[in-house]
Amino acid sequence: MAEGIRKARIVREFQWVGRDLMASGLLTLHAGNLSVRRNGRVFITRTGSSLGHLGAGDVVETPLGRGQRPHPRASMELPTHLAIYEATGAGAILHAHPPSAIALSFVADRIVPMDSEGAITLREVPVIRARNVVASPEVARRAAALLKDHRVVVVATHGSFAVGQSLEEALSVTTTLEMSAKIALMVRALGGASRRRRRGP
């Protein structure tokens, strides 16, 4: 009974975070994935699930150790999630496709927020460039290393991986990233970046 109650609570958290991601325009219909770490296990969205319409069967439980047999329906990004959990103290991971941050990743090797909230919350966001960006061992290795010291990374042309102690925290980081990226793009479009640098903070 207690196990069923725990799973139901986890599913509810996945559901509202998934709905917020979709409502915020941070995903396409079958993109992105969510996971949490609980008592040496990982709960993660199944491959091909729609984060805006998750049911109980869309959240699967799988071993935390990378050498163990994973759940056959776990997200294809499971190896990246496992690498991040192994390297960090994260309790949750959120992989989204924030469009403004992805746009900046085409032209920048790091995203440095120009707005006050982004600067305080994120400081700077590394951009990972890799030959293969989806379910990539290279991305898994580099994201795990960078997320020891950062709250979120962006995989160039693809999307972001954010960490937190809860999915709510990882969602907050992701929405801050997207807002900061959007503001940076607007400032660039207005021609204000160089003027801001001359005036100083």
C-alpha cells in the first residue's frame, strides 16, 4: 500500500510539471523527459510519452546503477540521467527543448544571462557541442561533469538538462533559462548588447 501511495505521488508531480512545460512552450508533443531519484531507484518517463498528458503507465521505475538492466520502456535519455545522478547530488532531472535557449546555442558557447534574475539564479550556462546530441554517451559524460558546478546545461541545437532536488526546482531553473535567453535575444535584436557593455552593470 505504501509503495502504491509513493508511486501515485511521484506520478502527480510528473503530471503537473509536464503540463507546465507544455503550457510554457518548452516542449513539442513527444519531446523531453523527467526523472527523480528515490531510495536508490530512478523514476523516469517512458520513451515516446507526451509530457503534457502523462498517465501512471508513462512513469517507469528502473535501477539507479548504470550496470544494471534498465526498464525496457525507459526514456532513451536514461543513460544521461544516470550519469548525472552518479556525478551529482541531484534529486531530479528535467530535459526540455526551450526554443530561445536552443537558438542561442547555435551562436554561443555559453549563455550568460543579461537579466538580474537569470544572473543570480544561473550565473552562466555551458553549451555542449557533440556530433550526436540525442541519447549520446558524449553528452551524458560532459553534462554529468558540468552539472557538478552548474544548475543547467544546453546541448547545442537540441535542448537543456536541468537539475534540482525536486522536479519543481528543475522546472524553475528551466523556465529561468528560457526567459533569460529570450531577453538576451531581444536585447541583441534591439542592438543594446554593446551599449550595455560600455555602461557596465
